[in-house]
Amino acid sequence: MSENIIDQRVFDLYEEYCHGRIDRREFLGRAGALTIGGVSALYMAQALLPRYAEAQTISFTDERIKGLYVEYASPGGSSGTMRGYLVQPDGNGPFPSVLVIHENRGLNPYVEDVARRAAVAGFLTLAPDGLFPVGGYPGNDDDGRALQKSLDPGKLRQDMVNSAKYLKTHGLSNGKLGVTGFCWGGGTTNFLAVTLGSDVNAGAPFYGAAPASADVVKISAPLQIHFAENDERINAMWPEFEIALKANDVNYQVHSYPGTRHGFHNNSTPRYDESAAELAWERTINFFREHLS
């Protein structure tokens, strides 16, 4: 179903559901109680749920890449061990490296596909699964969201710190690290830019929460920041974030994509905006090529 025939009230409910403020039952129930054109809006709500099999753009067996799941130490994290999806471009390397950080539901098939897209573009890519200490992504976003919410936020972020360090020092890496992520992963991209300082060489957060203004002084990496036009909660953070970036002479670019909603890069739901997603990804790849080669 095209996004332009989905009522805005249903999108608003989906935002609450995606960010864990209501569960799937309440999302579908409240949507079903809406009447649009004399018909229940339940079918609109169901159309917004992800369809990962239809959204795959690069196969696991694509000959241009080699992907495998790896485990590595993660001291101070949720369990002391982490697992991620490591994707190597064709060739012997070394390669510039990119960490791809998932949303608030673990390493789902969309994020794995993004990792393959980055690898096809020439980057050694790691997509960590923050849910690995509790069994890994469970195969559906509802359970994934609940599992991620159950984790200690500080330990989960430490797992992302350790994932970044693992990738940067990997034998196939050229030592240059880029970080990108979506929603929770976008906010974590900003967090890593603060926490790791000069160890991050470029960051490209997608609709992610801004760091505390007082912490922006710690950012060394150039940032390319992507926003959806219709994303009130995240966009409200931008004016203060921009003031801090300017005050601390951080090299940054910012792009807002007209007519888009939070999650516009995710091609598994009708929030996906093909032209905006392709432009944002092209910009991200070119940005990483500029700063990581």
C-alpha cells in the first residue's frame, strides 16, 4: 500500500508503536477503531508492518561480497560477548570500515541488507546485534523491541562501543572507521562520535537523537546528518544540536528530505521514500569515501 493513501492518524499510531510507547495489540486495536471513508483503518495499520522478504536488495549469496556472523569480546557490555554480521567486499583489502547500527529492535533483515549495500560499495561492514546477549534478533520486530527495551541501556551502548573498536582494528580494515545507523542507531551514531572521539573518522546518523550539548565538544569526526521532514520528536532536538556543533567547530552537513517520515530509508514499510532513501544513501557512501579512503 502506498503511503499517500494511509491516514496520518495511523502513521501517528505507528510512530508510538515503533518507539515502544504502545504494543502491537494496542496499535492494531486503536487503528481498527478509526473509521476512514466508512471503513476501519485496520488494513492501513497492517500495511505498515514490515515485509522484509520483499525488501531485500542484495542477496546473502551475492558474489561481490562475503558475509559471515562473528563473535567478539565485549567487556562491560550486556554479557561480555557480542555477535555481528560482518560483510567483506570482494578482494583482499584492507578496506575502509563502516559500522551499521540497527533500530530499537535488534539486527533485523533490513539492517543486514544495509550492511550488504555498504559492502558492495567497497566497505568492510559490521552490523552488530545488540540482542545477542539475550538470544539475538528473535525473528520479529515485536519481540525484538521488547528484548531491547529489557536491556540495560548503558551496557547495550558499551556493546556498540566494543563493536566499533573490533571493526576498526580488524585485520581487513584500513584503520578508518565510519558509523551510520537508523533511529536508535542514529542516536547511537552520535553517541559513538562523542564517546570515541578521534577513533571515529566519519558519522552519518539517520533521524537519531542528538547528544547532550555539553558533550558535543568531544566530537572529532565530520558528521553528515539526515532528517525526515515530518519527524517532530527528533527534529525538535536539532536547533540546540546545531548551536553546539557550530560553537565547537564540528565539521557537519545536514540534509532534510521533503515530505518524508521517520524511517524513510527502511524499504520494508510504506514509510519508505524511494527517491529520498536513494539520495541519502548515495550521499552517505560518497561521504564515507571522502573521509575513510
